[in-house]
Amino acid sequence: MAGSFETSDNHKNKHHQPIRVPTLRGDVYRAAKEMIADLAGWDLVSEDAEAGVLSCTKSGGLLGGSSKITVTVEGPEGIPSTTVHVRSESEGGLVSRDKSNVAEFVKPFFRRIC
């Protein structure tokens, strides 16, 4: 089963919404990269600091398959106003874990930077 899920203001659950903080973009980007390193089963595949994009993979086991997760950190340079978006795309498996993948990052990351 393939699927996807991403943060949006339309979601009611705060762990499924973008994170907005009055912090410099570079600081939030570094914290996001550290968060990925701290999450079990998450592997950083590529990064583009200039664009604020971190690409990861996460294995969901036999039932969940693997997921490609993209963390995007947006905000103007030099102004403490940053938004973080998370998108999970599953590749196979019997059960889509995209919603829980997004929450797995957002919940502890919100605590870390807020």
C-alpha cells in the first residue's frame, strides 16, 4: 500500500500541523537535523541547508514498509519567524504509517524548540 500524509493547518490534531516558532531558520534547521539523529529507525539520506530540506527514510517493518520523510524548514533569513513542514510517503507494506510518522517527528520536535 502506498500513501502519503503531510502537515497542514486543516488538520485538527496539533501533531499533524506545521510548527511555527519565533526562531531563526538556521537554528530550527540544526535542531531538526539533531532530532532526526535522535529518532530510532530514522536515517538522514540527504540535506540541503540552503533550501532548508532534510530527506530521511524510516523502516516500518513488514506491515508498514518503508517511508520517505521530508522535513522542510521555511523562513526569511535573519528574521525569527520559521515554519516546519513534515511529509511522509510510504512505499509498500500492508499498513500506511504516514500519519504516525509525521506525529513521531512533530511531537518531540515541538517540545524541543518551543
